[in-house]
Amino acid sequence: MTQEDQPVREIRINPVVPGESVLIATARGMRPKKAEDPPPRDDRSCVETCPFCRGNEHMTPPDISSHTDADGWKIRIVENLYPVLGDDRDGQGLSLGLQQTIDGYGRHEVIIDHDNHGIALHDMSSSHIALLFDAYRQRMQQLYEADRRLRYVLVFKNYGPAAGGSIPHTHSQLIATPVIPEHVHREVQDSLAFYTRHGRCIFCALIDEALTFEATIYDRASGEVKRRIDVGQYVVERGERFIAIKPFASRYEWELHILPLAHEADFLNATREDMADFARVLRRTMARLDAVLGGVQYNYFLHSLPHDPGCDRCGDSYHWHLEVCPRTSIPTGFELGSGFFVNTVSPEDAARRLREAVID
């Protein structure tokens, strides 16, 4: 057995959120498991009953906004019929000893990504993906400007049943909240702490490492070199303005992050030129995932600087990005009970396989 074939058992610390640990345990990948079937492509069998298909607009709430061409709408944004937040009360909260609540005020909206019911993201044109993300940006801007109570707008996509997708027609969602979500809060605070110590953005430092550095891993007991890693091997796709990177401490086997190469904290500042390059990188990245995994089911979520007075000084320390998390396994009792993520595929091997994938 070669060194490359040896099982990897490591605890890796997330450099952005140091309190988050990932167990890389490649031998666990040999366990028997049954994955859910991927969503069918270009499935038109339920077009008459699908509330998101063209012609069934009466089955959804009225458009909040839409993007159209000569043939009709291409993207629609509507209210979610089953919102997790959405009332218009001024949340005063309630305190009962140690138990506290605040009213579930906010917005929950659905973005119908495309008029083609079953189209996959990598089968969309780059221009359409750019239009989609610009629709996100415009709606986020509108919500922040319309209601100063909103502190954060999270855009996310659940694609396929394994990722929590309940309607097969391609769509994403937007939830605006009066509080900053915990995962985003930790990223913002820990990146600010890094900036305070080192005078630079942690995300920019990681991008520089991905492009230029090499790393050496030593045996803790003997001090001998275990293996050397070309950190650049974590780069999966690169454009003129954006880069797709496999995180060193990947929580999910095929997780990827897409970041702007130039420092920018707020997604709302993205230009048309930015969106065009971002769309090309995202489409090619998703094509690589599909080529390796086939019918990949995934979540993605957009992390940007919160619009909160407490984050006013975080523009130099934070860096907006898209996290793409394919769902190829189900969290176990150990993960749920411990807070550790368990990744059964070496991030180095995953990045190599994605880079080598043949795509159009």
C-alpha cells in the first residue's frame, strides 16, 4: 500500500472559525450506505401540477419581482406559502426566567430560478446564472433599504430530496431575519479577530495560500515528515475575478467555496462584470461536481457582510463567498452529539478528482 493509499485520520481545524473541527476519516467511506435518488433532469411529468412551472402562476402568491424576455418570465420571486418567518409585528420578546423569545418577524421568499422545470444549475447558461445572482442581490438590497429592523438576508438553495428540496422545480429561497445567524456571526467575529492580530483578511490569506504556498505535515511524536502538500491543489476552478476552492477542513466530502479574488465584504457591491465571471466559475464548478458524482444533490448558501451596526468595522476583515455543500452522506449520532463533522473523503483527493473531471 502506497503512502497515498493509506487511510487518512486527522482532526482539522477550520482556519476561519477555529472553534469548528472536522474529522477526516477516509476509512469510514467504505461503510455501506444508500443514497437517495437524484432529482430527474428535464422532468415534465408534473408540469400541470407544479406551482413553479410557466402557466401555473395562479398557484403561487403574486410576483414580488420578475425577470422576463420576449418569451415570458425567466426568474420569479414570490412569498413562501409556508414561511418560517413573516409576520409584521414589532417583536418585543418575552422573558420567563431563563427562557426567552422574540417574535418570529422577518421575510421568507422563494426565487423560481428558471422556467425549465428540471434544469440543473450547470445546464443553465452563464448569462442566466449571472441574472439569477443579480436578482438575489437586487432583492437583498430592497429588503435592507425597506426595513432597518432586518439584520441579515440569507440566500440558499436546496437541490434534491437529500438536501431538503420539497419541490423538484429548480428554485432557491431567501430568509431575512432581525438577528444575525450564528454561523455567519461566528465567521464575522473570528475573521475580525484574525484581522486584529494580523492586519489582513483571513479569506484573502487563504486565497493567497491556495495559489502560492506549500505545506509540510509532521508526525507529532517523532517530528518526521509525514507528507508534503502543495496547497495550490485545493484550487478546483479559477476565473479572472473568482476562484473555487476545496476547504482544507471540509465539513462535507465534496464541499466547495467560491470567493472573489479581490477583497470585498459585501455581496451587494458586486458589479455586472463580477457576476459574469462568478457565473462562469459556478457553472463550471457544478459541472465538475456532476461529472464526478452524477446527479449531485446539494445545498448552497451565500454568506455576505451583515447589515448590522455591530459589523460596521468588519469591511476589511470579512469576505463574501458562496458555500456549495453536496449531500452525499447523512450526519450520524456522533456528529450530532459532538458537534464534530466527519468527512470520509480526503479533501486533497476530492479536489484532484474534481480538477481532472472532463467538462464542456
